[in-house]
Amino acid sequence: MKKIKILFTAVAVSLMTLLVYPQLAVAQQLRIASGLPPMQPANNPLYTEFQKRLPEATSGRLSAQMVGMEVVNLANMRSGLNSGLVQVGLFLPAYFPADLPNFNLVGDLSLMGGHPQATAAAMTEYIVTCSDCQQELKRLGVVYTGSHANPYSLLTTRTVRSTDDLRGMRIRVATPQHARWVEAMGATPVSMPTGEAFEALSQGIIEGTVTSISDLISFNLQDVIKSVTLLDMGTFHSLIDHAIRQNTWNSLSVEDRKAMISVSNTAILMTVDRWIEMAGEGRAVAEKRNIPLVEPDTALVQATRGFVAQDVSVAVNQAETRFRVTDAAQKIARFQQLMSKWEARVAELNHDAEAVHQALQHEVWDKIDLAAYGR
């Protein structure tokens, strides 16, 4: 009898604890993965800050455990999310053009990118309010919270100042638009992950890469690159920074969804600032290693601008004929309008990351019904 009484008391105490502290009953530790090495800004601060800020934003209801590249990398992130191996991960839509054609329609327009803060905000607002994009994401079983953007340049194994210098070179690219630009300049595009560029450059498989100048540091390209052309190559912004597994999102309260989005966008804008900062550090490394920072000639700049203007019709045609995207021209025009809007907005805010985050929250997320979003 005494044992039964003790057991009854223990059960009663446990039930009372759950009633008084209900958050203990629903506390979740989410497995998160960037799929990138620690020094990459898309890992630190994009994922380290997300991990750090999530418990505080949710009063301890949610926390995060980082999963390393040996478990999940960018190439297998989709299967990692689908299987539940991770619940939040960095997802690259460019890997899945047939599954995400509406997302990639604007995500692939790298050369339309302006200031990275403005591009990140414009991309986020576009995807959040694009019904066709949302349907694609739903079919994939992931929920979108935002995209960052980082500025791109041209890094090569020999000096490139003009279109003549580019002709015949093999250049690694990350997006279809960059590939089309390379072809338009008389060179050959080579598609490969950033992490493979060092080996390809060192072996002479490629002679350049369109990427962030910060990769001189983060991927140690300073040992194989001989020249940096300071040509504005737009931004890379085809990203779902914190893709949330659908079942995980569905299990969250509206309050915790709002908190996750806020934490995600804080980390995103911190990451944009880190990319800009690292671009400056990359320049410093180039100067220290006597890697020339080359100004492109006027003809190359004008040829690039002309390509961007003419490429819109190519992007529209490919999207509509190959992937059956509807109203592609109107969608691109809307993205351009959002780019103009956010370029002006971030300039008004003096490019202050916290102020841009608040503007994004007020002008985009506060207008979204999070009870229905992503469902």
C-alpha cells in the first residue's frame, strides 16, 4: 500500500509540473544543418546565430543541435530534410530546377542583384508572396523563411580585363545566368560546387570562378588564384536559408513560428553583413599575396550590362518552354520592382542590419497569416 501511495504521489507531482510549466511538455530540440564548413558565413553566423538565439526567442520551448557536414551536406540536404535526419537546413533550389522553376526564375537572375541587403529583402518578400513558389515548396515538404545574398566577382588564374582576355577560358559558375554570361563573353561555363573549385583550379580543369572574393579565405583560393577582376557579377541569392521540414513547422504554435522567422531573418542579415565584411578581408588578402585587383575595361562593363538587359527574354523563354512557368515576364518585372523598392529602403536605413530586419518584419511578415503560411 505504501508503495502504491508513493507511486500515486510521484505521478500527481509530474502532472502538476506539466500543468504549471506546460512549456516543458512541448520543448523541442531541432536538428539543424548548414552543410558547410565552420568558417563559411552561411554557417557562421547564419546557423550559429540561429542556434544561439532560438531558445531565448521561444522562452526555451525550442533549441537547436548543429549537425555536421559528415552527416548532412548541401548535396544531400533534401533527403536529410525529407527523412527527418534534420529539421532545419540550408537548401539550394538551383540543385532542383525542375521541382522549383518559379523559385529559380528569380533566384537564378544573379546579375540583377544589387546591394546584398536589398537583394536579400527583395528575394524574401518575393518568395513569401509568390503563390506559385509556395506551392512548389509545399510539394517539396519544406517551409521558406528567407534568403541571404552575397556579392560576386570574377576570380581567375590569369589577368582578365577585357572580353578578349575572357575568350576561350573555362569558368566555374553557380547559376544559369552566370553560365549564359560566360558563353556570351566567348568563354566556356563549367558547373560545379564551390567546394570543388580549388582542386579544379589547381589542376587546370578550370581557369576561373564566378564567386565571392571572400572565397580567397573561406576556400583557400588565395593559393591558386592569380587575379581578381572587380567586375560586378551581381549576387548569389538562390537560397532557402533555414528550410524547415513541413512536419516540424506544422507542430509549432503560431508564436513559435513567428519567433523562428524573426530569428532566421536576424541571422540572414547578419550573414549578409559578414559576407560584405569578408569581401573586404578577401581584398586585403589579395593585396598581401600580390594578387592583382583588376579594374575591367569599359567595353567589358558595357558588354555585361548589355547582356543583363537582353538576357531577360532568354530567361523568360527558357522558364516558359522548358519548365512551363506561366507569366514569367511579369514575375521578373515584379522582382525588379521589389529590388528597386528595397534598394531605396535600405539606403534610407543607412544599411543598418537591425533596421532592415525591422522593416522586413513590418512590411512583409506582419502581413502574413502564420496560422496558414506554409500549410
